[in-house]
Amino acid sequence: MNTYVLCYPPPWPGWKNTWGVVSFGASAPVTAKRIVGFFGVATLAVIETTPERLVEVPGVGQKRAETIVSAWAEQRAIKEVMLFLQSHGITTSLATKIYKQYGNDAIAIVRTDPYRLARDIFGIGFLTADKIAQSLGLPHDAPERVAAGVAYALNAGSDDGHVYLPTGELVKLTAELLAVEPAQVALGIARLWADAQIKIAPSPGAEALVPAAATSPNQAPRLIAEQGQLYAAVTVDQAQRMLQQEQAIYLTPLYYSETGVASRLQRLVREGRSRLDIFQDATDIECVRLLATAETAAGIALAPQQRHAVRQALVHRLAVLTGGPGTGKTTTVRTILQLCEAARRRVTWRRQPAAPPNA
């Protein structure tokens, strides 16, 4: 090839403001709009080939024109990236984030795996990445899309308070979301599993299963062959069990969060000496007397469930108090603190943000 012609994308809604801010910097939006309004869709070509014409724009002198040309030259490295991203419907703010994340590799990354944006860049979720992928012509059943859809379904579940989803529910939600077959969802799960983006446990909180590696290319299952790549870290039997068995499927960070909390709670229960032994050794009659004294001093009458909760909190190393608004949690905790104070026991407590309803 001896020659080439640089072609710019056709205008889209808001192209004047977009090209103006990108081309000349947000510090001079008024000048940018004036220049783009004067030259129209030929603005970029003018700056590239005949920058001396910028002085034709009212209010743009020679010094301002030289500044614009100099700034444009400094931005040449990012120009193609920004134009490519914006030609696929990506806003200026998101395009800037993408460029800051990937630099000059942004075009290649977005073309090969647009769903990576949802994993790497705050503010870009699956739905935004999916629109970009559709603009790029990615098939609706592409392995990348299915895997990203599985992760999106798990994230949506976490927004509802779930740290995992059962296999059947996850497959159903993802298949409906993406309009694909359940078997394709299983492949997406296998892909994420092999990439360590998810954890699969036989039951909630149980030890996570480990994908079994194939020992040779001939053993790599066809079921998980995708676009010339074989995900040999998953066997056919394992992929099929994803559809047949109700296992707990987690996003990897949430799996470690749940198992970490469980491990910490177990240590709290087992280790150390309780400083509330005075209550643990108390007889039923003594407990009733202590509660009655506390109620009289506070001028309240606890409900039977509240009395039970107070005693459970004082005689066990670990207790969890739950209940909806207005069920008496605050009064119960106040009574526990009052009894500890009367027994000369110091209480250290930390207030946590309110949990969402039904959490």
C-alpha cells in the first residue's frame, strides 16, 4: 500500500460538543464550539491538513490557532482511541476512563473483549458493555457475552443480598437475560470457573470445588471448545453437573467473604475466655431475678422473646439479634448493657450501618 485516506466517522447526536471538548480540551469549550460550528464535520480535517484556516473563525487569532494546533499534536496519541470509542456510542466521560485504564491498547481490548470493561472500570456495568459489544457486531451468543452475563446475574443477586445463587436459578436467570440456551450458560459458567472469577461449592459455605485439568489436548472436552480455544481445566462431566446438580455458585470475592466471616465467627466461639461467666453460671431463678431488677430500674416490661434474647446473649459466646423495625432490638440491647454494667463488666461495641430490609 502506497497511500491511504484518513476517514472520520459520520456525525452523531451531540457531535459538536463531543468533538469540541475532545479536540481542544475542556478549558476552552466556547472556542471549540465556535470552531466546530464554523467548519462542521470538516473540523478535524482542517486541523490535520490546513490548520492555518483556523483564523477564519471569528474570535480565533493567530496565537489561539497555534495553541490549538499544538494541543492537537499532543493529543494525537489518544485521538484515534477516542474517535473509535465515541463512534460506538461511548460518551466522552466513559471514553476518557477507558483510555486512562488501557492507554493505546484500548481499541484492541475493546474489540476483542468489550465485556472486560465491566470488570475493570468503575461506572461501566454489563448493560453498557453489552451495548458496546452489539455496536461492534459481537454475536448475542458469543462466549464472552454469556460469561459476562453469568457474572452480571451473580452481581444482581448480590444486590438483593445473596452471596451465591443455586445452579438452576443462575442458569435460568442468565438464559432469560441473554436469550440463550441453558447449555450455553453452562459453558459461560465453565469459562468463569476456569478463569477463577467464580467459585463453585457443593453446598453454601462448603469447600469450593477445583476444576480438573485435562492431561492432554485429546482429553480436552468438546463441550467447552470456544472459537479455537479449549478450556481444558473443566471436564465434560463437571460441565454437565453444572446443569444437573444444585450447587452454590459465588463470585470469587463473595465466596471468600462468606467463608472468611464463618471462620472468624468460629474462632470467636472457640477461643479465649468469656468474661460473662457470671451469667453463664447463674441459675434460672437468678436469671429471672436479674431480669426483673433490670426491668424495674428501666421502667419497662420485656416481652418473653426479649427476655430470651437477653439471656442467650449473656450466656453464649456468640449471639445474633435480628428483627424488623419496632420489634424491640434497641430495648433488648439496652437491657444487655445495663446487666453487664451492674455486673461490673466492660462492654465494647461497634455500631454498623443499618442492613437492608430482609437481609
